[in-house]
Amino acid sequence: MPDFPLLAFFLMYLVFTIPPFTNLEGSLYRRFCWLFSLLIVTASPVFAERCIELIPHRNQLPMPSIFLELELESACILEAGIFQGSLSLQRSNTTTISPDNNLSFPRLILDHEREEVTVKTAAGLGSGWDMNLRFRHLKDWEGNWDGFMRRFHQVTGLPYESRKVRPDGKFLYWQYQPDSNRSNKFIWITKTQQGPGDYVMTFRRRHGSPIGSSEVKWNTRIVYKHPSADELPTISSGKKDFGISTAGEGSEFWFGQPVRWLLNLGIVHAGQTEHTLYSQKRTFFSGGGALSTPYSKDLTFTAQNLVASPRYRAPGLELKGMNQWQSILGLGAFYHLENHSLMFGFSEDLLTNHSEDFSLILTWLGRFGE
């Protein structure tokens, strides 16, 4: 057994005993966590190879994505004089309705496609520090995937109740909240939303291992999100957010196959947005885990799970993507070309409609200065 069992036992305790996790629906989430825990417990001694490669992804629903999310990042720190750059193209499709049988209208409707372009730059600062910046451009609109997604859900047997009542090729973002005086408050957006996303700056610091093998890489990062616009309610909260997280990363042999693992645990404190009718949770959990294994010298596969606690409070209600936990499965293939790599991946919501229904992601990553 390796010198890192405490992490596995902590993960299993987190998933199977703490109420927010034991209430989660869907067995895929728990299977992923069992797999991740079993890997760490049963693996051979740690070895040091290339850093884990991760799918650049965050929740694509407007309700949570207007806030900062601590995307998964490798625990490796860039050395001084080393630079990285990446360009990611992502497209997602979601249709979800949160009805209330006591009201004339649903409390929440989201029917949209999102196109997101992300440019990320990173640089090693020396003394165990590095930093990175993210710049985004987003478009929320009607798109043209609705017909395909409906057929896909029919063929696979996946749930698609909301898609049965929504027309193809229509964009709608709707929040409805009757108050105690029986007056109606609503957010109703049908026009395309397009513009720059919030700017995200991250500083990371390498530090020694608090538990387990000294070969395990650890870092702590501090993240700041600066608002890009007040007038784009599906794209920006219009407020500043802050986050902090700790990541651990190592390499194991599992049944003779080299595997890298990552665990990332963090907290976000978000500014009070005006783009919601429901009470906001200013502080929430954001993190996840990942496994990666090489198929050949030039090809690597990664599976990851991006988890976050609810961003809103709505006791007694089920508002998809708002007052529920998220669990997003990401699968990606990385093809390496010397100091460059190409990634093709996709995401799927493990908890139905608490994140985007489906997304495709294409990324180029370059490394310079070596």
C-alpha cells in the first residue's frame, strides 16, 4: 500500500457520510469516487512523470457560471522563465424546466446553446510561484443542436422531459418568483447574449506534502474574478469573486498501468449579484478530482469530475442548476506534439440538468521557454 491512504479514506468519508453527498442522485457519481479512492489505496509506490492533463471546463449554465468556479488545474508549478498558452473552444446545449404545481408559470426555464472561447496564459515566477490569466468570450443563443439532442436522448434512453415541450431553435432564460404580496417578479431574456466573460487571475504556490509521500505534488492557489459587464445577466454577475483551493497530484501504477491522479478542494466567496430573483449563497464549495493514463507515447486519456455545492438558497424548491449540487463528468483525449498538445473532450451532467446537458471541447496548449 502506498504512503497516501489517508487521502482515499478522506474522499470516501466525504462522499458517503456527509449529508450533501449522501443525498446526491445517480450512481455514476459514486462509482467515479469509488474508482478514485480504490486507485489511491491499492496503487504501487509513487513515480514522477509528466503532470496530469485536464479538460478546461466549468459549469455552462448561466445561473452558476456567472460566479467564479475553481476549474481543475494540475498541482505542478511552472518554473521561472517557462510560459504556457492555450486556446479552448467549447459549445454546449441545455434545456431544463423547473415547474411549480402551485404556480401558473415555471420558476425556471433555460433553453439555450452556449459558445465559449477561452484564452489562458500562464508564467512561472520563480521561488515556487506561478500565475495564470483567463480571458473569455461567450455567446448564449438558440443554436441548432436541439433536434440532434432530442434524438440522442431518445436513442440512448436518457431523460429529456423538458425537451418534449420546448420548440427547437428558441432561446429562453426565465426566472419567476412571486413574492408575499402576490406581485410577480421575473427575468425574461429571449435575445442573444454575447460579450466578454469575466476575467480570472490565479496565483499558485508550491508547498511540501502535508500527508503521504514526498513525491506527491501539492499547491495552494488564490483566485480573483473581475466582472466584465453589468448588462449581460447570463454571462457576468457584475461583481468580484474570490477563491482559494489546495490541490494534490501524484502518479501510481494500477494493474501495471501508469495512472496520474488529482484531487482539488476549494472554496469560493462570491459578490452579491443582481441577476437573480432567488437568495444567493455567497460562499460555496468548488473542487473535484481526475484520473489520467497514457495510451501511447503521444496519446493520453483523462476522466474528471467537477463538483460544486449550490450557489443559491431556495428551501423546499428544486431549481435545476441553482440550489442543487453539481457533478460534471469530463472525458478527454490529449495528443502530444513536442511542446504542444491538442485535446478533444466532452462533458455530461451526472446529476440531470444541474449543469449543461452536453458539451464538446477542443483545446490547443503550447509550452515555451524550455
